[in-house]
Amino acid sequence: MVSLTFSAMLLLGASRTVAGQTSTAEGLRLLHQMQTALGGASRIASIRDYEETIRGETWNPDGSHLGYVRKRTRWIKQPNLVRLDQIGARDTYVLYFDGIQGWEILPDLGGRDPLLTSGGAIALTGGELAFARNYLSGFQINLWLADRMPGFIVSSPGPNIIRIAHDGTATDFTLDPQTSLPIKTNGVSLANPDRPVPAEMRYEAWTEVAGVRFPTKRANYLNGLKLGEITDATIRVNTGLNPQVLAAKPGNSMPDISRE
């Protein structure tokens, strides 16, 4: 996005560039423990589509309150694609990516209504295309099944830490030693491809859907500053999402989500 979007901060906030590696026994052991804690690899693999609608808040780096956000994420496993619809102050946008190409409708940064987009859809190119590729590749269900994903490498740089490398970046998961659920992820935010910054996402609450545990309340820190927090999340899986519906551009150039 043109701005440092809330979605990017929260869902793509933990990646770092890595050199070539190979999976290690300890990394795979920890990954399998995490998969079991999440509900089991077979249940995770059975998820064909995923939809999450969140409410959140954002802050400026000086600590002042920036605003409230609503975001709808829809993902389909086959074909591997994602649709994002978000409403937030100066951060209202729509993005669609099918793994090869896509489009986006950017925020209106200069208009009177801070909740409007700038208008029609434009093709994903350059840094925006790179953002979408990393977002889709690093989607949480893909990471959780890293041992089944071609090109993904799993290792462990420290006790209770899983490093999942893919497409030139990596995500580090720190696990709770008692439950094996993730406590946090660390890396570098690619929300703005031209300005990568250290990022940490902390998991604070979980919910179970179709036998799989998903994070609900979570907070994102950039350069040690808390800039975003999800306060509520509604999650549905295997509802039969339609790829053609997700690919359709909104006629009014607005996100397919309520302002309320």
C-alpha cells in the first residue's frame, strides 16, 4: 500500500531476508509440536478456505491514537488467492491477488472523508506486487503447514523458536514452552517495501474453529512501538468461498465490509 496499512502490519509483519538453508530436525520437531497444539496437521490441511473479519485500533509512533479499523480477509487454498477489504482512517483499500497478478484500490489520502478510497482499481506492480506475493506466501495457514509446502525451509535458531523460510524471507515463531502455541513472531515488516523495519507480533488470545486454534486478539510492534492491535475477530472456514466473487471489483470502489 501507499501507507503503512494495518493489515500489512498485523499479517505480514514478521519476515526477514535469509540465505539458503535446509530444514533441520529440531525445526521440524518444534513445527510438529506447534501443529499439534493448533489442532493437528490434518485438520489444518483440511481448511479449503478461510474468512476473518476483525476490529482493531492503530496508533502513531508518538503514541497518539490514529483510529479504528475493520478488515475482512478471504483466502482460498485452491486456487491459492487472497482478497483484502479494509476500512480505516486514511487506510481504506481493497486488494486482490491470485498468486500471479492482481489489483488494488488505494486509500484516499487527501479527501474530506478519511474512510473513502481513491477510486478505481489499478494493477499490482513493483513493490505492491511484491507485497502481495509475500502476503500470500506468508499466509498463516501456509506457514503452519511449512513441512508440506514446496520451497519452505524449517529450522530452529534458538530454544522454542521455529524459523520458516520461504521466497527469500523468513518468519520466526516463539512457542510457549508449556502449550507449544505461538507467543509471538519476529522479523522485519514489509508493509512498506521501501522501508522495512523490525517487527514483532504478539498473540494474546485464541479461538477454536473446526478443531483448529486461530489467534484472535493480537498486537503488532514496529521498532518496539505498539502501532496496531486486533481487539476482536470472527473466523469462518470451509464456507465455499467463490474465486469469481473474490476477483470481482466493487462497483462503488469501496471495500466489501460494513463501516460499523
